[in-house]
Amino acid sequence: MVNFKNRDIISIHDFSKEDIMHILKTAKRFKAAPAPGLLKNKILASLFFEPSTRTRFSFESAMQRLGGSVITLADAKTSSSAKGESVADSIRIVEKYCDVIVMRHSIEGSARLAAEVSNNPIINGGDGANQHPTQTFLDLFSILETQGKLKGLNVAIVGDLKYGRTTHSLAYALGMFGSRLHFVSPVSLQMPNHVMHELKKMKAKFTIHQHPEKIMPKLDIFYATRIQKERFPDPVEYEKVKDVYIITNKLLTKVKKNFRILHPLPRVNEINYEVDTTPYAYYFQQANNGLYVREALLALTLGKI
Ligand code: CP
């Protein structure tokens, strides 16, 4: 029996396959049947020290759809962090005003630190270039929805693998479920050594590529990511790689019928708009699934299901 009450959601490493399947099954229940009133009188504090559209709005919408309410920080400049208050002190205060906290911060490890000082559950909405576990749960939900399984798939993870926190969390999770990973990136943005080291320890299967063309016919999932300008210390380095992968219909001529393109979004140039109307585009449905996955996470951590 999986018990999530009061559990923090910080890193994919904290979850077993059984845990993840429980989250995905709960999300499927919410997608099939809304549960208004389930979280009545509960308050979500939504603390976003970095910009967000999907993660913040889907968490806030999820809480409101379940009958709860939301207090929110969407701009760090309007909070006392602008006066120098530490993350730990901010959390010690905000936890007194709410029942659960979702937080995004630029510093790797900040969510873990928040969990250490909070009595309420902390949900990591992205900590620097480290992890974005709730994105991974909705990615897995979308993969399961389109492929019917998480094991034995060929998944390309493409783009900014160095700074892309969603790619790190997803690689760990798919490695755990036994899918074959194909990392496609420029050399300067390859998957960090510590992630590959961890994947080897897990006996996950992965290969490294600089171009996707040759592997397209074998892929089930193409997970595209944005090259994250804001994380480059040197703008010149960003200019060199910014448009390195642009998916157009031409790239999709030899793909399998079940092939789907996912993207955590936002996109800049990496998926041409012409692709949106092909049967392979699944990134908008994927973003929609974020709502159900986040409803599940709120209900589970608050012990209501
Ligand atoms: N996928 C994702 O994290 O999107 P936002 O940055 O808009 O939250």
C-alpha cells in the first residue's frame, strides 16, 4: 500500500516504480472523473522565484478545481526575498499560512532545503538545472497514454541536456522503467556525467548522438527541449547552439505510426509550427495532462485519497 500523506516531492530518486504507477493511476482517475470539493479548506502556497506558465498555473488550477484555494508568489521582486530573506526563512513563514507548498527556485537543492525546514509537504516545481519531478510524472503519464507502456520503448531526449532539468528527471525515470534512451545534443550540451554515471549504476540503456536523423525510424517518443538561454554563462556559447535542432515535417517522413513528439514547453524555435497539425504532435495534450497529475499530487500529499 503506497502512502503519500505529508510526503515531499523533491527528486525522482525518492520514488519507486510502484510509487510512480500509483501517481499515474490517481491522475488517470482525476482525468476520467473530476473531484470538486476534495480539497475544500486546504491552501496551496505557490512560490515561484523563477518564471513559469504551465507549472504554476496548472498547480493553481488543480487546487482550485479540487475546491481548495491558493496564495501565490509569481514574482520574487514582490516578496521579502528581494530584501535578502533566505529561502529557509521564507519557507518557515509561508508554511504557517498554508497546507502544502509548490516551489520553483534557480538554486539546485533549494527544494530539498525547503523540505528540511517545512512541516508541510514541499513539491519541487523545478530547482535550477537539477530536477523537475512533477514534469516527469506528466511526461510519463503522456507516454503511457500514447504508448500503453513505459518499458521497452525507444525514447530520444533532444536538445539542452546539460541544463534541462526535465531531461534529467525523465532519463532517471525511463531508465528505471527499462526504456532505451537516445541522448541527442551538441557536444557542449551533453547529458552531465553525474547523470550518466547514475544511469549506468541503474543499468539503464542509453546511447549518445549529435544528430537525430538516423534514429528517427526506431523511435517511439521524441522528447524535444528548448536550449535554455537563461542558463548559459556566456551568451556567445548560446548563439552557437540556439537553433541546432528544428523539427520540421521533413524529419518525420520515416517515423513509426505510434511515434509522438513531446516537449515540456515553452518552445522557441525547436518545433516548427507546421508540425502542430501532424498526428505526431502531442505536446499540448501533454501540458493538459499536467493538470490531472498535479491534482493527484495535491490530493495524495494532503492525504485525501
Ligand atoms: N514545463 C514547464 O515547466 O513549463 P513552465 O516553465 O511554463 O512552468
